[in-house]
Amino acid sequence: MKLSVNNQKDVKTFQILGAILILGLVVLAVYFMKVESTVDPNREKAVVNIYKEMKEKEELYGDLPGTTIIEEDTNRSNDSCSFELVENVPYDLPFEINSTAAKPLYKAWMRLLDIAQEKIYVASYYWSLTGKDINVNDSSSKQGEDILKRFETLLAENVSVCVAASVPTLATNSTDLEILEEKGAHVKKIDFGHLAGGVLHSKFWIVDMKHIYIGSANMDWRSLSQVKEFGAVIYNCSCLAKDLWKTFSTYWDLGHPNATIPFPWPLNYSTHINKHQPLEVEFNGILTKAYFSASPPAFCPEGRTDDLFAITSIISEAQKFVYVSVMEYFPTSRFIHPERYWPAIDDALRRAAFEYRVQIRLLVSCWTHSDPAMLHYLRSLRALNNPHVHISVGVKLFIVPVMNHTNIPHGRVNHNKYMVTDKVAYIGTSNWSEDYFINTAGVGLIIKQNSTNLQRRQLPIQEQLKHLFERDWNSKYAVNVEDVQGQKDCNWRGRL
């Protein structure tokens, strides 16, 4: 078929326009490649200037005793790490015989101290490892006192101990840190109220730059006897230890009067290990993807995943279930006045349940000091549950009976801060309300394993954590939120 003259002109016009369009796309591609590969000279100059300024102030930068970090810029590690879930189950809180259990926290801490040879870094909210700190004479303080004595022994053996703690402190009568300082420990008290408006709420150890503890437990004797705690210990994992040390350094290097948060942080605080590029490493012989998150955003140097983003991403990426065990849950601020509505996590959970039919289970603590307002928010979330259309939202309160431990203040509570989904395990240090993510220091460990170690008969970490959650969820200490009329109902004194 022969085209008319007009049709031929139309074809030629179309061909010319197509050629111009393709040429334009090529030019744009070259332009963006150039922009992406070009370093902003102003930003680079600012980074260099801040780095120089911090180098000049010894008290601000680089004063961690004898610390040198050499790392490879790669997201695949040759370390063969060992990983253990750890917990403290309070006295007089028996579970069913042969039920799932993690390694006792006290044993894990003592082992870390026993294998320490050179340096220990501790990020902590406060220290209160002896009964006399709170004027309590109780045998349950012995394990905490053992830990303090072990630190003293290590200092006498020339093991370096560096402690970053929050100031002002909850433990106003404790002399733990003064005792350790007298014996040679390096202690910095970080004024997070001045820096960011919150507190240093992180709880982790780094031992010899290769062993790690991270979890809910404070440096408090009650965390080893009277409070339900949860965390993890990682052995022989220098790649992750070095990365966590960078977060420790953000606290340590601002532990002096009139410190201010640098922006941007110097490049030596940056990381290439994050949600988008998790570290690939072996945990117990299983290939694992892992990274650390941090809060608040102002303490996330370049590359560090923000803790809130990590949590909401984990929820949004779950396909089957999201199980959460946390001490407090508020879709609001808690310590900012006037209080603010803050639905970031609440919306993520509701969306997962409603839009994707992901099963949600939320296990929240209830005890003498719980804010009664929390129950209203939990009932609101639970109200979304609708089995007829396959929306599954379960909310329970975990109550630790007080029993005969009424003489011990601020004990008898489930202090856990973790989440597990069908995809990953998350172990954190923060309660779930706005303050903990915008002005308070916290960290999270995110782990994903896809296979089972058949040789060791070991399940993936997220499966292990799921079983521990289900033990608590199905126990007599977990009560449906609709069955609790008010906060006073959480003060169980008798035996169940």
C-alpha cells in the first residue's frame, strides 16, 4: 500500500520527534550521571572543617583510650560469629516445664567479662548494681554485686573500661561509677537533655572490639533478678562490633560540657552497613544479614539507619505476622509537653493488619507504674480485629506478679523491647512512644536468616524469637486487654 504525500510527511515528522526525544533522554542520563558522581565542594569543605575542628579539641574527638579502628569497606564479612538470645526471667515467674528458654542474662554477662582481655565499652542509662544503692537488703541483689566486683577485678588486671552513661541519673545514690573510676575506669556522663532533649537510653556492651551485648537490661541488679529482660550476645564478630562502636563514639565524643551535635558528622562516624546494605556474615554457621539502627536521627551519621525507619520498614515488609513485646506502647509523646499525637508505628501496624491481612500480636507490660491512658490506645488498636474479614489484631498485657517482693521498688515488670516477623528479628532498647525516637538515644539490631543449621539442629533466629514470644503470649501472665478494667488490675500480689 502506497502512503499519500501527507501521510509520508506525518511519518517523517514522527521520526524526527522520536529522534529528538531519544537524544534528550541521553543528554538527561549523562547529566544525572555527572551530578551523581560529583561531590558537592561546599559539603566536602564543611565536613573537612568540622573534622579539623574536632581533631583540635582532644576532649571532643578521638579521646577513647588507645582505640584504633581498621575496617574493610565491604558488606561481606569473613567472621564466623556465634549468636545467642539471652533473657532474665524474674524470681517467682515460673513457666511450663520444658518450655522454650533463652540463655540467662547473668551467665551471658559473666561470660563476656570472663573472656575480656583488653577493652570493654558500655553504653548505659544508669548504674545501680548493689542493693544499698536503693537502701534494699535483699539476697536478689547478689548477681548485680557480682557483676560490679568482676568489673573491679578486670580493672585491677589492666583491662580498660569505658562507660558512657546518661546524666542526670535515676540512680542518685549509686556509687558504682565512682568506685570504678577510682580503680581506673574511664567514665563520661552524657547530658542528653542538653544535646537533644532526652536521655541516653541505649544498653549495649562491646568487648575487645569483637563481642557484643545488646538488649533491654540496664546496669541494674534488678535486671538480673526482679525484671524480665531480653537481648542478644554476639561473639567473635569484629565487623559488627566495630560498627556498633561508631554509635558508642557518637555518645563518648560529646561527653563534655557545652558539647553540640555536629552536622554533618565527620566521615569517620559514617557506616556502609544499614537497611539498604546489611552486612552478610555467618551466625552459628548460617548466612545472616544484619545491621544496627540508631536514634535519634541527629545521632545517625551518614549511612546509619534511623531506628524508627527500621521498625516501620520491618512492619511494612512482613507478609504473615508481626509479634511485638514492648514495655510501653503509646501513639503519642510521653515526656514532651504539651503531649503530641504520634501515630507512626500505630499506623504501620494498622495498615499491615487491614491492607495486607498480616497477623498482629502486641504484648505490652502492665505494672504498678503503668500510665492508665495506655490501655485506651491498646483497646483502640485491638478494636480493629475482625476475624470475619481476616483482620487479626491481638493485644495482651504481660503482668509479673509482685508476690513477696514488695520491698523492691521498680521491679516486677516485663522490660522487653523486641519484635519478630516472618522475615526478621528486631532487638531494641527503646519503648515505643515518640520521645524515644526523636530525642532519646537508642539502638536496634536487625537480623535475617533464611535457613536452618541442620548440623546443630538450630532454627533461624527469627524462629527462635517467635517461639519465645509465643511462650510469653500463651502463658498465664498474659491477659487479654479487654479483660483488664484498669491499671490497678495489673498489681498482682498473690500466686497465680
